[in-house]
Amino acid sequence: MKNRTKLLLMVAAFLLIYYLPVENSRFANAVFEALALVKWYAREHVLLCLIPAFFIAGAISVFVSQASVMKYLGAKANKCLSYGVASVSGTILAVCSCTVLPLFGGIYKRGAGLGPACAFLYSGPAINVLAIILTARILGWQLGLARAIGAIAFSIIIGVLMHLIFIKEEKARQENGDFNMSEVKETRSLGQTILYFAAMVVFLVFANWGKPLAGDQSIWALIYNYKWWIAGTSLVVLAVILVKWFKKDELKDWTSASWGFALQILPLLLGGVLVSGFLLGRVGHEGIIPSRIVETLVGGNSLGANFFASIVAAFMYFATLTEVPILQGLIGSGMGQGPALALLLAGPALSLPSMLVLKSLMGAKKTVIYVTLVVIMATFSGMVFGWLVK
């Protein structure tokens, strides 16, 4: 870095610090909200969401053969098969926009085509069966049905468009072998490998099973009551599997790969959560941007209202299921049905933290196109839905 550039950066940093409006109550509250959100994120998502996801991603990169990834998700795989597998995998995991990132990075680095990988990236947080059911129960069946149809369609359409837009780069990536093409020597049977991954996925899903509403007697509430028994059993099974079927060197490679994903992703996520909290605050609390501005701008069903809802949702961080009570409050404040759907289709799948990580995983250009596709499709889907239910 040139001395002139360093000097400019130092001067900019000094001026920023010199003029910090620390005496302003809104600024001070926004700083508090940023710290409060990152504290909540660390407590609620790092231990039970991200760490299991890092280990699953590490396992994919070490123990899943290149041939398997290429067969089901590779650029030359059957398109119906690859996109079907990608969307179904995301549905089963039902994770948030940040937890899905190490899993996306794992399959993408192992040779998955950009299209199927992006379909998986969107479907993981967006096609959440429990969230869709909760949306229908609290916000109405029309919004719940529109969310379900939109999320499934988005995962496939966005994946196909990403493939077509970057088809030349993807062909070059496959031909030049930007990923490791060496095969993994199979030391376990297919059944043993499936059981190994299933134990980790079961823990990830059930350890993060959302708390039901008061008085809920559904199967979801019943599962919640026993979620720690299920999650604990999966950990015991995993421990037995590791002792019985894995060698010391394999475990070392696995933990090393998992640590690599953590180093690449976690700092960006926490930094992004801080910025998100500073700008928009937590649920029920304000950041530097007043909530009344958001409520005013998302009323009705205009292009501007839908676009603004999509943009705000894209940058704001939504933990799994929290988008429903947020929308409940916004609709009560006058938010239109169209912008509500736009938020549901853009919010869970994107966030500022996830964008920062995606840039490091697949580059700035692909990240910008992916985010743009989600926002544009959410905007126009919201407009169509608002027109239909008006």
C-alpha cells in the first residue's frame, strides 16, 4: 500500500473518531443495539448453529468424494436431479441465512455447479416448512401459500439464472480444475457415511427447533418438548461413530477443515451483525434508522414500497422464524400485503453478514448478481401478490 493511501486512511479514521456523535442519544442507542445484537447472535447461533454447520462443511470437504458432488450437483449433472437435490437438501436443513454459508462453501468448493449451489444457498433459509406453517397461521393462509410457492420457485429460478449468467466462467472453472479433483479413498461403506452425516444434521436441526406459541398442541410443539433428547441422542451416536469408524488422521483432517471454514466465515459474520444492529436494531428496538421511516415506506402496494421492503429485508438479519412476529407488527402498522411477501422472500435468504461472507466464497460479482436477483424477484412477486389479494 502506497504511503499516500495510508496517510489518507489515517486522516479519514482520525476525522471519523474526532467527529463521532457520542453525545447524540440515537447514535449511542444504535451502538448499544449493535452490541446487543451481536451478543444475542453469539449466544443463540454460534454454539448450536454455526459450529455444527462448520463441522458439517468440514466433513463435506474431507469425506465426500469429488465424484459424488459432481454426480448430483456438478455442472454436467442432470439438471432436474441437481436442482431437485439442492432444493430438497435446503428444505431438510431449514437453517438461517448465515448458518447455510459454510454448507454452501463446502459443496461449492467440492465442485458443485454454481446453479445448484445457489439453489441450495437460497432454499436452506427460505424453504423452512415450520416458518411457512407459522406464516399461514399468524399472517393468513394466502401469505403462507404465496411464501411457499415463491420460495420453491425462487430457489430453482435463481439457481438457473446464476448458471446461465456465469456459464462461461463455470465452464472454465470445471475445465481448469479450480477445485481438488482427487478422489477420496473410501474407508467406510455408504451406509456408514450417511449415518455419520445424518447424526450431525439431526443435531443441527433439532438443537435449533423453534419454541412453539403458547397453547400450541401440534406435532411441532411435541417435537420441541423432546428436542434435547433427540439432539443428545444424535451426539451420542456421532461419538460412537467417530470412535468405531474413524482413524486419528481422518479426525485431524476433519477438524482442520472445519477450523478453516470458521476462520474464513465467523469474523465476517460477526462484523456484519454489528453493522446490521447499528443500522436497524433488534426486534422491537431501533437502530440509527428510525422504524417509523420503514413503516411509512412499506404501506400500500407500489413499486417503491415493495422494492424498499425487499432492500431492507435483504440487509437486515433475520433469525429463523423471527420474520413472522416482525411482519405481524409491521402489518399492524399499515404494511401492505405485497411488501410483506417481498420481505418474506428476501429477508430470510439474505442479510448483510451473509453478503460479506458470500463475497469471500464466490467473489463480489457473483454475490452482487445473486443479491440483485433475489431483490428484483421479491419486489415483483410482492407487487403481483398485492394486486391479486387487493
